[in-house]
Amino acid sequence: MKKCPDSIVTDIHNYLDGDLEEEKEKLLKSHLQECTGCYQHFHELEKAIALVQSTSHVTLSEDFTNKVMAALPKEKKTISVNR
Amino acid sequence: MEDLIKRRIKQLKKGDQDAFADIVDFYKDKIYQLCYRMVGNAHEAEDISQEAFIRAYVNIHSYDLKRKFSTWLYRIATNLCIDRIRKKKPDYYLDAEVAGTEGLNMYSQVAADVVLPEDEIETLELQGEIQQQILKLPDKYRSVIVLKYIDELSLKEISEILELPINTVKTRIHRGREALRKQLRHV
């Protein structure tokens, strides 16, 4: 099997970043349709991204803001006396 | 919302400490999300988030109102995470593996006596596995991947947060993505 140039992988990454010129994008797409190896590579990258984005959001304890406010240094408090 | 935050920052700069509560409320989840994905431990992530807000408060006078506040805040939080990772003893990584799924939404909602349906367990295991793989990335790749895919920031913002040229950010994203591709291929 003939090895594809490394520039294909660079193009794939630029494409994933929305950063590939239109002309090169056309060439890349037609290459991916013909080349199983590169298509597989592209597909695995897309899958990795989808998995990373699928991780559920973690939640912070409810009194977080109060804890931060309580932990702030107090030297500015004179202002509230002036109000 | 951005306007409200701008107003609160101005109040804060004048010395009104209470104005800071709205700022914390608005950004806390994003900052926590970033820290959790960087360090992989819920308790530690909360600790770092708190420190990030305290630093922002203490240094608010060095924040330039013409710049985006979130970029400035993200930079403080990211630097704290990276410092923490670098200071770690080598056994930290073992520790993080145990803590992989800790703090995930679904976990915290489940009461002790409730039996999880099979597919929910699988989802949790999968998410723990993905978090493990994110934690395996070297910190320079992990930070760009987390900022791009979990916080959904643009390359330009990431380059401002990390104070790196945009081309370096791109290269790191490419390499981080390649590493994840190999690690997650068989998931």
C-alpha cells in the first residue's frame, strides 16, 4: 500500500480547526473518499473529539460563592462603613 | 449579562467587596469545569477554583476593563492548575485515577440506595474512562484540549489565556488530538 503524505494529516487537523482553505478542503474531501486509511484516521479524530465533548458537567457545591466571599481578605471593608 | 459583570467589576475596583459575589456566581461553574478537567479531582478542583477567585479579587486593579474579563480569569485559573500539576508528587497520577469519576453530575444525584440502570452505569464508566485519558495528556496538551473542547473557546482566546502564539496553540491542539485519538480509539 502506498503511504499518503504527512501533509494529509496536517490538512485534517486544520480542517477540524476550521482553518483549511476552500481549495485544499475540496482536495482533502475527495482524498478521504478514496483512501480508507486516511478516512479511518479522520474518523478516529472525530470520535475522540465527540467523546471528550460528551463528558458530563461537574457540579460545584452550592455554597461555593459564600465560601469565596468569606475567604476574601478583609482590608477593603472600610468602604462599606462609608456607604 | 456582560454589562452587569462590567458594572460589578467597576464597583469592585472602587472597593465594593459585595459586588464580587455576582462575578463569582456568573463564572464559578466554568472555572470549576476547567479545573476539574485539568486536575481530575473534585475536591482539589474546588480548592483551586476558590483560589482563582481570591487571586482575581486581590489583583482586580491589574485587570484592564478594555480586555475580556473571562480571558483574564481563565488565565489565573489555568496557571494555578498547571502549577498544581507540576508541584505534584509522582504518586498523584495514581491518586487521580481513583478519583476519575468523582464529582460527576450523575454520581452526585444518585442516592446511596438507588440501583442504577445498566446503561447509566456504562455511561458513568465511559465518562470516567474519558476523563482518565484526558488526565494522561501532558499538561501543555491537556490545557489546550480542555479550553477548546470543554470550554469551547476559540484559538484566539486560548492563545490569549495561555499567552502563547496562535501557531503554538494550533500545534498543541493537533498533537493533543492525535494523542487522544490513539488513546480513545478502542473505547
